[in-house]
Amino acid sequence: MSRRDVKAAAADLQLKVVLQGTRPPLWRRLVMPSDASLGTLHEAIQLAFGWSDDHLHVFADEFGRRYGTFGSDSADEDAAALGDVFTEDGARLRYTYDFGDDWEHRITLERTLPRPPGMQRAVRCTGGRRADVPGEDIGGVWGLAEVLDLLGDPDGAEHELHGELITGLSERGYNPSAFDQDEITRRLARLVPDTVSGTGKPSRRGLAGSTLGRRPAAEEVTGCACGRCGTGDLFEFDFEDLDEDAPPLRPVTLAPREELVEAALEVPLFDAARRLSSWCAEGRQITAGKVLRPAAARAVTEELELWKLADSGSMWADEQSRAAALKSLRSAADVPVLDEPWRLALDGGLITLSGNRAWGGDADDFAGEDLLEFWSGTLSRLLEEITETGVLNGLPGTLDAVIGGNLADGGLDELTAEITDGLVGLLYDVPDGDWLDMDDVLGRARADYRGGGEFALVEALFTTSFRELGEGLARWGAVEYAPGDREGATPVELLRAVMNAMGGREPKALEDLPGGPGPDGGRAARMRLTPLGRYGVRAHLMEYGVPAPLLGEYAEADADTLLTGILSYPPDAMRQEVDGWLERRSAADAAVSLLDACAGEGPEAAAKRSIAQLVLADFDDPRALKVLHKAAAATTEGCRQVAAATLGTHPRAGERMEPPVDRDRVESSALWLMIDGLSVFAGVVDSEELAQVLRENRLMTAEALEQRVDDLWRVVHPATARVLAELGEGLRGVDKRLAKRMRVAANKARSRS
């Protein structure tokens, strides 16, 4: 999202709160009113993580400003509105609890959500991972890691420091991986968010000796992104604008779960982790660093042929180099082809550590649904990391030496995070079997950011993010990635070339840079989701609260739920969903349910009536037609008009129908539905947008309005006067004569009312 003023209207803020240093990450997603205070956020964090609020705490923002309830250098947290502190999506805040254990939480504003009229102000938990922290005064995250290790140790209850806590946790069946959203929701229900005016925001002073909160001097900036001043903002545009007007994600189908499980089993890393678990079935000795002893590491690398996980150019793929490296091995952590599946097996519970031994199990013990959920969770953590931190930190070499410290410390990594997040959405939206092409992605970027001194860097960042995301997801079996046949530079080389070109001069086009792709350099890189990847990315999006509908999910729903759910579907998906719904019920039952869903007022009800009429128009079953005749003579607004208008346009309407069709009722219903349909678009006052709406809706074209304008003002519909007035304004740039007639008709409608 782009920047927005959250105080302009009632809004909620979606915040992600991560307990720093935990692995796997322990976090909560909270939704709170933008006019609530930081004091309310403090209380929410305490409840969401299971803290006891027995210690001091403080908030600190990215400019060094502090908020709390103590200390002369801290502003009053109860007077600081969240909307004033989190001024743009992506803004961050640090919350430290207990200055002895230093539990540090990173809070990020993920998005701003408009609050529907009448919706209660409340604090909600909409997602998270891992159970509450099991205790306080245990030594911070390092103590937490030790406690969790002791939980799996038969002798953990005898531990000198944490024994009593371990005993209590074991007795109550504490599961560190269990996230109970319902329980957190119950706790938060007790919290009543306050309302503040936002006057407690302190001055932008920054910490002593810090450059935060001020514009850096020219000599502190390695290269200016605008290519002109040398000191200005890093960029004058927002990458996330690419998706600001993006339509909802299209509905998809998923492969059968049995096929997904089989695909997960074939992912090399997961297969290696499972085989590693079997290898440890009888127990294997480990070091104090919780890895296999060197002798065991040498044996398992060769016995399980883990070296096959390495790239063809790696030293671990070469027999002689591998033998030499294993012979001189001092720690299993130095063998990447072992370390990665080892950590994967530990995170997934395939291997447990107890005392000085690692214990595994039969590979077949971890399959089916467990494996699929484990794979999905692993992919989600990868996507979460890469869409929060970007791709630059994972590149080889020292980034500071490539592009300079100031840019590396928060500029480019955040931009690649935004780009990568957008790429995930684009990838998901590609139809099954089709490819997401790098050239298409760059074409979209060029259309949104026409030229400008910084665009060479934009292209380099998109190219780098695309490559790193494709290669990363391919390793987990989520995509097929084709690097293309261009002779291009490595990501680091490309970024270095761009930054050098931007050193005080206007950047060149990307193809003109050293290592660039060239103007006609062959096929670009591309990638496409596998069925397993479709499943995993959808699960990740759903976890973040992004609606990702499935075709067929409304098959058993009532008609009102069906029509509401498919309002944003593209026509082909809408038709497919409706056909599946109709297959499960008789024509008469479907007609009754659809007509019942046609009642109500407002734009959403009008949109549902439009879809229902299209569906009912295809009905030819005698019992369904009797339902339509009965509804057309009823008194329920919306239902009556849809039924009558549908009968009037039925192919058999010109024949002798029993009972006969009432033509006057059909005509008045058609006019009512025209006002009804226009009410969905009446608020569109931009002439170009309104012209497009009229072109795409054949029953509401300018010609149709011209023919009916003198009749429309007589229609007894709640929105008649408003619709005609707003159309009169919107049509000024489309058809001045028609616009004037619409305004006259609006005045007549007001007079009649």
C-alpha cells in the first residue's frame, strides 16, 4: 500500500508483532483502531503473548523517539495515537519488555484497513505462530531456547535453574508449537481500546550521536538515487503502487491432497530430512553445539549421498574436493549439504535432541497430512522472510562494499522486499501452466514509472528479486524456474554496475550497463507455480489475511453466500462456480434460494441481483418458472423485480405461458433494475472511468440511458434521485446533452419524492 492518512476516516491498523531472536519465529498479528493509544497496544501485546505485565517496558520508533510511562526522555504512551506513530505501511516500532531479560518485539504496520460503518472498535488477533512464552525471568530469548530444549529432555525436570518450570509445563501438556488464536481472542475481548487525539507525539529529536531522524549530509550518501541532488530521499516513488489497483486474487483449484503429499516427498531437501531422521533412529551422538559429531557427519554425508543437494559447481559435488573437506572437518555445521536438512529435521520435529544424542524415527512415520503441513509452514517462513527483508541480504559478498552502507542499511533491502512481495502476488495470479516472464514484469514497471533517473536501479532490483525468488522457491519444489538464455551479470555485479553509473551521472538504460541483458539478449528468465507451490503460496496468503478463494468452495453454500462470495470473480470463474452450485440442487430449489438472496438495499445487494438475474435467465424447468411467476406477484422489493424482468426476457415469453407474463410489470421491473444496477456505478464521477463502465454494461449504455431517461425519474427506488444526480455529474465529460437531461430527471425525482 502507499502512504495514507489513517485519521481521515475510521480505520484499523494491521500490526505484526514478532518476538525477536526466536527460532522458529514467535509472532502475533493484531488489528487495532488507529486512534487507540500506544498504551492500549502495550496491553494488547501483554495479552497476546501471555506476559504478566510485572516489568517495565518502553516503545522506541525508527527515529529514536521513546514512549512509555516513566523517564524524562519518554513521551506519554497513553497520549500517542497509533495512527500518528505508524504514519505509513511498513513503519516499525520496537517494544522492549523487562529490562533484565530484554524481551524485544518488532512491530510492523502491514496495512491500513477501512473500518465498515457501525463496526465496533476492538482489538483482534487474526494470526500468529507458536504458543505463548512459557515463563518470565528465564533469561530472555536465550533462556527460552534452553527451556524449550529441556522440555524434550527426560532429565529436564532436574535442571537446577528451570526444573520447576519444566515440571509445570510438562504437567499441563505445554506444546511450544501450538498457536491458540481462539484463546488469545478471548483474552483480547476484555480489552477496551481507548481513544486519543494524537497530541502526545514527541519532537523528532533522535538519540544522542545518531543520524536517525534527520536528512543525511551529502558526504554521508554513497550515491543519490534521484541522480541529481545527492542528498534527497532514496526514491520518489513507491513500488507498492504497482498493486494498488490490483483486482482481488482470482479463484483457483488445488490438486488432490494425495498428489500434493507425493510432490512434497519428492522435494530433495524434505527427502533428505526424512532419511536423516531414519539414520538417527537408534540415536546419534551430538556436540555441545547441537550438531552431529564430525565422524558421524562424515559418515551420513556419504551414506545418504547428501552431497547430491549441492549445485553442480560446488566443492561438495566434486568427489575429490568433498573427500578432502570431510577429512579435515571440525564441525558438522561446516557441511551445508548436511546442515540444511539437519535444521529442517529439527524444526519439523523429525529429529529430537535429548542429552547428548539426536533421536529420529522411520521416514514413513512423517508423511501424509503432517508432511504437507510441515512443507507448507516451511515455505511460508521462507516467503515471510524474503518479503520482509528482501533478497539482498542473502546474496554472496559484502553488500556494503557493493552499494555503500547507507543504501544497504534500509533502502534497497526494503525495496526488494516490496518488489518480492509483489512478485509473489503476480506469480499466484498466473493461470495454471502459464509462466510469469521477467520481461512482462519489467514492462509493468516501465508503464508505472516512465523513465526517470532511478529506473536503471529499478530494473536491476526487479531482475535481482525475480532471480533470487525463482531460485529459492525452486529449491522447495514450489516453482519451475527457467533462468533464460541471456548472458547476464550476477545480481551483485548488476547492482554494482548500476550504482557506479548513478554516481553523479544520469543512469543509462539497463541493457547499456556492463553485464546488462542486451537489447535483444534472447529469452528472459521465467517461472511458474507447481501444484504444490500453488497450495503453499495460497496457505501463506491466507495466513496473512489475503482472500485467496478456491473454485468450488461455495458449492454447498446458500445463494446469498454464493452471490456475495463471487462478486469479485472474473466472468469465467463466476460461471464455473455457479455451475458447480447448480449441480447440487434442483432448479426449483435453486430459484427459491436465488430469489431470497435478491432482497436488501445498497450497492452489494444490487450487484447480487444482477448476478442472480443472469443465472435465472437460463432456467427452463417448469417448476422453476412457477417459482418465478409466484415471486413476480409478491411484495418483496428486489425479489419481485428480478423475477418479473427474468420472465420478460425468457425465450418462451413470446409464447403462451401459464400464467401469462404481465408486460406492465415486466417494464416497470426492468426500469427499477436499471436504477438498481446504476446505483453500483453512480459514485463514479471520473468521465473516462464512467465511459468504460457504460461500454462494458450493455443494458446501461449511453444509448439505453438516452432512450429511458424520461422514464427513469418515475421509478420508485430508494436510490433514484441520487443515481440520476451523480450520473448527471459523471456524464459531463462523456455526453453533455445526456448529462443535462440526467440532472433534470434528478430534480424531477426529488420533486416527486
